[in-house]
Amino acid sequence: DYLLGELEPLYVQRDWRHPSANRYKRYTTVAARCGETYTIFRYADGLLGSHRDWSDLSPVFGEGAVCVARGGKIYAAGPFENAASAVLEVTPELWKREKLVKSKTFPLQGERLGDQVFGFSYPLGYHSWTFEEYDPEDLPEEELTLYGACYAWYHESFDGGGSLRHGEVPCVLTLYDAAGAELARYDLSLDNYEITWW
């Protein structure tokens, strides 16, 4: 499917998601590798079998390391077998007229999911503010979550509504050994749609 050779699965996660109030869908998230190329993709599970899920988010690929957000968790895959712990710093940015106005870094502690996979959880949920109350630049700092920053700072308003634009959210993954010494650092990115998608 992805023009790769034989994939070596690194982690498989099955979970339920409710795209509407009256039905649930089962999904399978897979992290795999082919040589130095890592990929994370998802399948939708049905009565007649599984099929590649194109309903919301595309698969991601990366040389050396890759990360993707799915339903409140960021998955990172790479040559992490010697790491004892990992921290992912995600930095949403607010740009106006091609100028960086504001940014905030959210450090997330990793949980080992597999030999070469870490997971980083963050809270999903709607914010308590509205765009009528605040300009995105002046949102209350204490209420600004990763989800809220990616929703507000990548939101485009227009007459009668608004929408989220796709934007790359920079993140830095740092691996540590058992003694706490830094092993490696990776400059990665996430699509803000992934972070705000339920």
C-alpha cells in the first residue's frame, strides 16, 4: 500500500471511538518500520474485516523517527530501544501576517508502548472561552491547553463562521537513558488537525 518493503510491526493498539452519539467504531493503530523508515497508520475494523482508514487522518512516514496524534495520544516511533524515558515538547504557534506573535511549549512525559514506540497523552476537550470573549492572542494563559492552543491559534474566522486550517506544530522529542543523560534529540512536527481530532 505504501510502496515499502515488508513492514515490521512495532506496536498495535485497538480502541473504540464514537464519531457520533449513537454508534461506535473500532480502530487499529499500527506503528511499523521498514529499514530506517518508520510509519504510523490506522485501520477501521468492520464486520467483514479491516480496511485502511481514510475518514480523518492520513498515514505518516519518517526517516529515523516519526510522530502522530490520534485521539488524545501522540505516538512516536523510531530507534528508541536504548531509551529509558522520553519527553516530547510540543509548541503551537500563533502567526499573523507572516509574523510569529505567540507560542507556548507543552512538555509531555512519555510512556513506553513498545521497544521502539513511546506514547504521550494530553487532555482532549472543548475550551471554556469563545472567540467573542477573547482574541486568540489574549486567551487566558491558565486555560490554554495543548488542545486549546491548536484550536484557537490555527482557527480562521470569516463571516458567519470559521474553520481550522492545517498547520505544522513543531515538536522536539528527547530520549534519556536510565541515568537521566540525554541520548538523542529529534526535531519533528504534528498536524494541528491530528491534535484537535477526537
